[in-house]
Amino acid sequence: MGIGTYTESLFSIKKCTCKYISWFSYWDSRTKFSKTSALGKRVRCYNVFLGNYSSIRDYGKAMNATIGNYTVIAKECEIGLGVHPTNYMTCHSIFYKNSPWGFHPEWVKPVKDIVRITHIGNDVWIGAKSIVMDGVTIGDGAIVAAGSVVTKDVPPFAVVGGAPAKLIKFRFPQEVIDRLEEIKWWNLPDEKITEVVELFHTINPTVDDINRFFPPQKQTL
């Protein structure tokens, strides 16, 4: 994808109105983000949805991806690399797309359903120089260690690392994970988070800690 893909972003007013969008970041017309999102220097986004308070740091690339709220993607990460069909005689794109080639349009027959959307949840931390392959889903609250290559789905609140990335542990006991998935704090308005901010400063929160701020709903018969 050449610079023409990102023309809309070159002089976008969002670089003035969005506090944490670098003047040296680029995105295409299908990319969406909010005033609280952050794009670092030389970040490139193609068909990306980036949630509230989420960031892609310097030199990162993201393509065909949805990224939730409060997710941090560290420097030099690549989210979605693009895929080629593997069940034809060749994988070469000159036979199914004109760009960037264009030498033999008579050779081209577009391939359907080749795009695979990568889904990254809320409150995810992806360490520097990691790669997340096309079509992978990373669950809410997960952590990807720096330098990892994620080729398979990652469960919520899992910690994974390596190439290919493998499960190392879970961040919390299952009962805590269950409550966090119930309250979905990342969808709360800012005002509510201000009211319960003490919980976010609690080390190793327990179910009791969470329940003090988010009383469980009583079940009705």
C-alpha cells in the first residue's frame, strides 16, 4: 500500500483536534478512532477501528483490525500482515490484484474473502515488536510478551509469549476473571470510573475488592 492509500490523513484536522495523534501518523478512509485514542510517530493504520484510550505506539502497523478500549500496543508492533491464497498454483498477488503491479491486467482475477479481520479486545497489552497474525482474536485483559508472534486466539486475561506465542499463565484466578468479564469496566463512562478509581489502584484485586465497588446483581426467581 503506497502513500496514496493514506492521503486523507496527511493534512487531517484530527491531527489538531486529537491530542495524542502524531503529525507523522497515517491512516486510510476506513480507519476510525476517537479523541482519546493515540497514534504514535510513523504509525500506519489500514481499515482499523481503535477504541477509547487505546494506543498504537511509534512505528506500529495495523491492518484490517478492531481494537477495543484501554488497549496498549507498544512500539514496532504489526497487527495483521495480509494473507495470500495458498490453494492456487501460485501465491503471487499479480494474479489476483492490480496493485502494486498493473503490468498484466488480463492476468488478474480477484480472490473473494481473502481479508481476515484481527480482533483485539479491551484492556489488552501487546509488548514491543510483537506480530499478531491476520484473523486472530485476542481476548479482553490479555497480555502479549514483547517480541511474540501470535498465530492463534488468546483467551481473556491470558499471558502469552514466544514465537509462536504460547500460554504462560492467567493474570488472575478464574473467579476474578469471571467478575471482570461481568462488569466490563472498559465500557463504563469516565464519570463512573472516577467514582471507583480506588479499585484500579488495588494490587492483586480479589472478588471481594471488586464486589465492594460493583455489588453483584441479585438474581430473581
